[in-house]
Amino acid sequence: ARPAPVAARPRGAAGPLPAELIRSANLGGRVGYVVADARTGQVLEAIGGDLAMPPASTMKIITSLYALEHLGADHRFATRLVATGPLRGSRIDGDLVLAGGGDPVLSTDALGDMAAALRRAGVGGASGRFLVWGGALPFLPAIDRSQPEWLGYNPAVSGLNLNFNRVNFVWKRSGHDYALAMDARDRRFAPPVYSARIRAVERERPVYDRAERGGVEEWTVARRALGSGGSRWLPVRRPDLYAGDVFQTLARAEGVPLPAPQPIAALPGGTVLVDHRSEPLRPVLRDMMRYSTNMTAEAVGMAASTRLGAASHLGSARAMSDWISRAAGLSGARLVDHSGLGAASRLSAADMVQVLVRLGPQAGLRGLMKPVVLKDAGGGRAAGALPKVDAKTGTLNFVSALAGYASLPGGRELAFAIFTADVARRDAVAPGERERPAGSDAWVRRSRALQQQLVAHWAAVHAG
């Protein structure tokens, strides 16, 4: 049964009612929330709980459950170096293939370790080509095509990913000009990148622009936006070539010279020389939830969907939407991706709470969530007996959400979801202003303050 639109104030409870808090937040658009007893599922309060709204990054709650169900908590993603011919002396008589397995957390340091392992295996080169294969997952050139080209949280996704498919752009003033560089820095290695280049140009807007020429990503940046120096992660649109480029440099440093990487559509047979495995899925998901990594969400979601036969990103999102609807008994979920970056997804607060109550406990979902500290009006830690809150946030322009669990001082466990969105205002933002549109930061701050006030209200009202 759907929740009734009520907000309770039992006798003796102090403070404004939720409806008053919502009015004071002055968000415009829509606000929907549901709070329920996490053990029984009984709805305790709801306002606008049936409103279908963008879930933003709270979508990663559903993606985590989906991946755990279809891949398993102990699943590890494999990245392999495969020789298509025998080793004759120290040379492969054939091609060397860097074969991705959809690992969303493959790093430069991991590639450095693979290069060292290749050398230890006695390989000093190959007579044939150096090939890269990213076909383990459907290729996605950008998670959300409506987002500005230069946003690092909106990269490509493929079966061969590196550094969350971002390249590090570094600039420093040098006399009257700038020294610009692209690298793939990690904790131990920081190789230069040749598959992406950048130069400064004289223009006002856009700050960044990109084109692809001959497999190289050519970036330009507005000179007047650079200041004295700094760095920024830019998205990668050809992650297979990026990973191959970085591996080629690292292998050369190990004494294994390789030709330039070439992408292939089909993985050839051969001998596995090096087999790198990611951490198990559960810690990968924990980091994804903590840092809200969109690329990780899309990769693990599509990896799960390949088990069900999905062959495209949209098909993968539909497969997850169908699964969560069946598993949690939802009727109105409409999901267009796995990360929540696409604003066309729709989910109600009531549906999210149903997911939290019905599927969360058996999957250990709360252990993947980040603790949320309640704050007072001045931004400091709130006083008094506070609930222990573990939740997932979600933020887009003029969209903010919070969903998770709260343990009250008296021992009661709550499951809740708060969705806020001014979709009309979001849709009115010009494409070139979507990185930080005027008014959005202040709007999101008011929404987050409202979320904190609502959780504090529930703790006071429902502790008994």
C-alpha cells in the first residue's frame, strides 16, 4: 500500500512540522519524502511520497543491490595480458593484447605492476602488434550526453577503463605563457599521456573544447581561465586507447618496448601471461557509494546486465529497472542509467524506501553507505542525543536527494528517502552553464539543510 500524505507531531514534540520546514526551505519545484520503520516497513510519515522524481546519485543504492545480486559480493574484475603466439626467447611471436574485463577501478599503479609482471615472465617485446580490447562491456562515449564535454564525472565507459577514465591536466605559468601537460598520475607512477593533448587558445567561451583526430583527444583551454597554475581531471572518451597508451609507457620503462596500441573489436585466443584482479565487488561498491563515482556505477551495472544478455547501455538500464521493480515490488521506476547522472530517471521516495526495507538488510546495504553527521543551523555538529545516520546523497543542478537508514537513540530503526527537485528550473539552464548554473549551489544548500531538519524531526518524534 502506498503511504498516506501525513506528517506527524505527537503530543509533546517540539519544533515546526515538516510542511512548515518545506515551505521555509523555499525550494520551488517538488519535495517528496517517506520515512518508515526499517524492520516492519510501516510508513510513519510521508509527504509527496508518490511523486516520481530524479533520484540523482541515490540511484547507486539500486545499482549496488543489482550488482550484488547478479555478480556476487566476491566478484573480482580481471584485466589480462594475452599473447597470441608463443614466446621465442624473450619475444612474443605474435601480438600482445591488453584485455579489459570491465574493471571500474583499474589504476595506473595496477598497470605498472602488470608491466613489471610481464617483464618477470621473461617478455622483452612482441614481433606483432600491441592490441587493446574493451569489448567486455558495451561502449558508452559519455554517461549523459546533455552534460558539458569537459566534466570529469561524465567520462566514457568501456570494458577497458583506467583512472575512472579521467586524464590529469596540469598547467603552470612560464613567463608570459603556460607549460601544459597531461598525465595519468597515481600514487607510485605518473606517466605522461600521449593519447590526449591540450593547448591554450585566446577565447572567452567555452573554457574547454575537445575534438578527436586520428585517435588522439585534442583539447583546447581558454588561456584567460588558467590563472597562475593548477590541475584538473578531464574526461577520457577513448579509454581503451588511453589505457594502452599508459601501459606502453610503463612497459617501456620496464624494458619491454611495444608499438602504439591498436583497438580491436573481438578478443583473439592466446595465452594469458599476466592476470590482474580488482578488489572484491563489495569494497568496490563501498568506495563507489562513498565517493559517488559515476563511472564505477555504470561499469558494475553493465557488468551485471551482461549476465542477463543486455547488449547496450540503455538495455542495461532497462534490465536493472525491470529487476528492481520485480524484486522490490515497484510499479513506477523508470531508470535511464546506473549512476543517476541522467536527469530523465524517475523514482518516488516511496519506491526507494520499499527498496531499502525489502532488499537492503539481506544485502548488507547499510554497510556500504556513508555516515551522515547531523548539523545545527550554523554548520556545527548538532547537540543532544543524535540518531546514527548512514545514507547516500544525490545531487544534480536543482536536484538533491538523501536516502538511507537512521538508528534512533531509543533503538528504533528508520528507513527514509527525501527527494527534492525543481525540474523546470534545471531544464531552463543553458548548455554552456550546466557546470555551475547561477543559483544552483544555494538551492542545493537549502535542500540539504531541509534534509537534515527532517531527519532531526523524525528522531525527535519517532524515538519512542
